[in-house]
Amino acid sequence: MKEEKEQFDQLAGEYGRKYNLTDRQQTQLRAWLEEKASENAAKFTAVLENDNSNFFDLMMASREAERSTDGIERFMERQLRGQPLADFKADRLLERIESVEGEANGRLNRLDNIVELDAAQENELFYLMARSSEDYIPSMDIEGMTGSRTPLDHGGRNQAIGTFLRPEQVELLNTHRQNRRAEAEREMLDVGIRLPPNWHLFVDDDDW
């Protein structure tokens, strides 16, 4: 809640100035952000205090907490009209595009370090990675993107990656996956935790 309060204070100030919010709108925005911070904290605390929670539940709660402002688009769209609303929508879309492209570049770089992609593979796989981002929406204007714009989940992305790799690259990738899992098992055993069967669901940045 302390970290979110600092983040939300900055956000309220930025939105108030950037979209020329009235005093009433700024008050409502701060109230919404405070309620959101309390809601986020309550969800996370509920997981910590539940005796039936496991390590996977904690990891999922941590991941959800990172998306602390989910829903703010709907709130702001109810507050704004005319050009400020158009500006807000354009800014949020640009932020999402930058987030998707940054995430795709990071994943592509990690995969390249494992299997040494060629230029053609990098081009195709960049758009594949973009389509698997949680921030991706099909209407995004990502430069050079052709073909399917359908969003991909974790499993669909990993399955599709193999279709762009040569056999020796697939072998390198499979070896990497095995080593990653073995390393994770060792790390968790060191602190007395057993690796959960669904471990791959919360390490999708590296589990290709």
C-alpha cells in the first residue's frame, strides 16, 4: 500500500495536469485510487493469511498486484469528454503499444541468447511475442505487423514458437527448458519448498 500510494499520488498529479481535471474530478480520482489500493492490499493479504494458500497462489497474487491500476481506463472515460477524452485514449493506447513492444523485445532477446535466431526468425517471432502480451489488443498499430492479429496465450505462443525454429534450435530450447526446471527445483529445495506442477504458468517470460 505504501508503494502504491506513492505511485498513485504521482498518477493523480499527472492526470490532473495533463487532462485538465476539475477539483471535483481530481477528488474523485484520488478516492478511486485509494479504494483501489485498499482493494489490492486486501486481496494480497487474504492470500497470505489463508492457511490453504500455496507458493503458486502467492506468485499469482504477486503478479496480479503488479497490475495495480486495472480499471482506470473505464473510470477516466466516465470522467472526461471531448478532446481530453480523445487525448487520454490515445495516450493509453501508446503506453500499451510501448509496453507490448518492450515485452516482446525482451522475450525475443532471451530466446535469441538460447538458440541464436536469424534475422527472418527474429522478425516473425517479434510479432508472435507481441501477440502473447497481456497488454496486447488486435487493434494496435504495431509497425510492420502482418498476418494474424489474434492474441495468444502462454501455451499457444510456445507451441507457435517451435514452428519457426530449425530442428537443432528446438533441441537447444528443450535442453534449456530441462535445465531451467532442474535449477528451479534445486533453488526451491534449498528453502524447503517443492516445485509446484504448474510452475511454468508463472515463469512464462523464460519458459519457452
